[in-house]
Amino acid sequence: MPKVIFIDPEGIEHRVDATVGQSLMRAAVDSQVPGIEAMCGGNCICATCHAYIEDERLATLAPPDATERDMLECTSEPRANSRLCCQVPMTEALDGLIVRVAASQH
């Protein structure tokens, strides 16, 4: 089972087991990672699962689609490595992925 390291806004690491095919958001919510609010339940309409992918594997992810890009523009601190966790499916290749939860989800 692949693992993801979420670093919450306080700098605390949360090592999470993720199921292949599961979104990073669902893995974080199921493991109660602080800062991932996921208010829309994974429908890409709220940006409350905003995080920064801190790994060289960012380039291996499918790029954000137009809806995700629009939602990311609504976040308080969008960056080049910003993603909505609900839009990133977990794969075996992402084992060990490091994800920093954005300090503000609004």
C-alpha cells in the first residue's frame, strides 16, 4: 500500500496509507490530516483541499484541468506546485509523495 507524507500547516508530518486509485484528499480525510477540510467531498468546487506537491514527481502527475485551475486561482496562496488533493489519484508510483497542506483553505 503506497504511503503519502502530509505536512500540516503546523509543520507536523502525517504518514498516511493510501489505496491505489483513491484521491489524496480521501486519504487525508480518512486519516484526519489537519488542514484538509474537503468541504465539497471531492467535487472540485471548493478548493478546501489545497496543498503543495513537494516532490520531483509533480511533473509525473496529469496537469490540472480547467476546473481545477479555476479553483486554484481562488486560493489565497496559489503556487506553481499547487493542486487540489481531490483531483490527484494515488498510484503505486507516488509512494512516498510529500504533500504540504496550504495554511489557508479559503
